[in-house]
Amino acid sequence: MNPPRVAVLCDYPEENWPSMELVADMLLERIPSATRIQPPFVHYSALRNADRLLNRMVAYPLKARRWTHFDVFHVIDHSYAQLVHVLPAGKTIVTCHDAGTFRCLFDPEGEPRPVWFRAMTRHILRGLQKAARIVCVSESTRAQLLRHDLVDAARLQVIHNGVHPAYHAEPDERWDREAARLLGPPGERVELLNVGSTVPRKRIGFLLRIFAECRTKHKPLHLVRVGAAFTAEQERLASRLRISQHITHLEDLPPQLLAAVYRRAAILLFPSEAEGFGLPLAEAMSCGTAVAASDIPAFREIGGEALTTYPVGDITLWSEGVLRLLEERAANAEFWYHRTVLCRRQATLFSWDQNARELARLYLTL
């Protein structure tokens, strides 16, 4: 039997979600019968958000009506589930990364939004509810969807994300040298690392306060931020805390270079208040880098015993905990080595090859 022809419907690159690009790339590399669907982004106006709305909700669905020659359709990002309205729903899969997109519907007080925004979100949710199967990237994401009664349990399946092969603990002379060019020779200072976007749930303001508090007792500390630039408000906070000169910001990096940055970091700080998986957490662990993260279900699931967690938003416990980790790193090399081994072992549970195999089996069922 010939493998099914799979249309992988990707986000617009202009959305600037590297994690969604990565998920699509890893799948397309591993399933030869899959085809990338990623229409060009049309600039209708000078307003970025207006263009995003028109492209997502109007232009993309109009184009999707034409793709009738595929056997299976896979929408990579649940926030694009409006596409299911114009696709053969019985042959469509949507990957759901978290329930945050729908928070304005199940927690309107926690995330107040205008009427038009809630109507748009409801349209996306109804598309998700039509899909034949919904792939959740973690048990935590599945539990979120069920807790808020967003979808039928019978159509949910957990398939974990993976870790890109570039993320490993072995030195790589070329990329380690490039990291040194960007950040200076390793060992000159102790680097804390944060990777990802600056959306509110990432709690970047809290990250800056943790860093500032730790610097009062550990002067050689430097913060490396990889991903989106700080917002104006976050820049002002860093300035008020007098830590701006101790922060290096790097744009999104290729995996090999990001792996080198992970390897030289003392600790990855991941203070998000909500996540569905947490790719930087798994990537850092695969590089043998210790992780300090929020005590939330997704992180406990992915990090297991290798992870050190602290309550969301507790500045005292976070700063004291990070300082203890730094003391352990400096004073107990043997224990720190065992910590890095535990991290690497935990990261082996997450493989893009396994992700693709499970998705290929799911495609056949449709």
C-alpha cells in the first residue's frame, strides 16, 4: 500500500514562532510522503496585527479549499484550527501545544478580551473540535483540554515532541567557537540562560528580578537571552534594576549554535507560568545543562527527576534556589556531573524519530 499523501499546514513564517517551524521541519524531514503547505504572507496594510488577522482568518482558509488531492491534512499549530472548517474534517489532524489560545473563553476574568477576539477564538476552537484527531504534545496539554471541556476525550492522543539531534553534550569545535565569538571566552563569567519568546506567560519581568536578586550575592553572573527582543516595558525594568549591562541578547540561533550556548550555560532559567511542553527545557537537558523551572505540570512531566522546580512567581524561593545550584556547581563537581548525566538521560525520552513514527501510524488510521 502506498503511504498516504499528507499535507502539513504550517504557520506563516512572519508569525515568528521558531518552535512551530521546528515542529514542522522535524516532521517533514522524517515523512517523505508529507508536503509543506505554507502560503505567502500578503501585506494588506501597514498594521502588522491587521495583516496577521486577514492572512490567518481569510486568505489561508480560501487557499486551503483548493488542496483536495491529499489523503490526510495535518495542521501543525492549534491556533490555526480555523482551517479545519474548509478541510475534510474526517481526514484532518491538529497538533495542540497548549490550551492557552482558548483561555479567554474558559477564564474570561483571567484573560479579558474584546467581543470580536472571543468570537474569533471560538471559531478557532470549533475548528479544533471538528478535527478527526487532536495530537497533544504532552499529558499536561491533554489534561488542560479535558479539564476545561474543550474537546472530546476519544479524539485525543498524546505524542510528545522531540529533541533536535544538534542538541548534545559533546563539544563541537566550530559552533563552540562561534558561541565564544558572540559571548566571549567560556569560563570568564557564570552565565544564566533563558530561551524563548517574551509573551506574558513567559514571565520575563520575573526572570529579570530573579537575575537582579542573584547578582546581589553572585557578582560574576551574566544573563544570556535567546529569542525575541525585550519589550519596551521589559527594557525599562532591566534599566531600573541596573542589570542591562549584564544581559546579552541573541536573536534566534540555528540549533547547532544554540546547542553551544546551552553547553556553556550554568543553568537554564524557565519561569513560565504555563506551557504545554517546553522545548528549551528538553534541549537544555540534552546538552547536559541544569534547568531551574516553574513547578507546573508540563515541566514536571518533561523534566522528571532531572528538573529543579520552584513555585511560580516566588522570587525568594527562586533566587535562593538558583544561588544554591550555583554553589553546588562550584563546590561539588562530582554531584554536578551526576546532575548533568541525569539531565541527558531524561532528554533521551523525547525523539523526533519516535514522534514521526507515531504520527505516521495515526495518518494510516485516517
